[in-house]
Amino acid sequence: MDKIEEINTERKRIQEEALKKAEELIDLNERILIATNESFHEGIVGIVAGRLTEKYTKPSMVLKINQEKQL
């Protein structure tokens, strides 16, 4: 497996973990699905939000919380 394939496999794993976590956090009774977590990678939150929207046909937001930068 070359380096690009390794990176892509790791990205997919991170996305799947974030999607599972986001699904645990959302409330399907709400009109907008919102998931926030410190462990989300900022590079994939948009992809995860898109997948939630596709799956549940509701607008969604997935946010990474950064404790160090909070006021």
C-alpha cells in the first residue's frame, strides 16, 4: 500500500468514527441536527454533516469544540 492509500484509509476511518459519534449526539426529533465534540477533526466535519443530511433528510451542523480557544 502506498502512502496516498494509507492516508486515504486513515481519513475514511476518522470519518466513520466521527459519523458514529455524531449519530450518538444528534436528536432526530429536532428540525436541525447538531453534533458538537472535541474529538471531531476540523477537516472532516463538513463531510460528516453532509452525510447526516443525506441520511436523515434534515439540515445538519457538525462542529469541533476547541477548549483552548474558548473565551
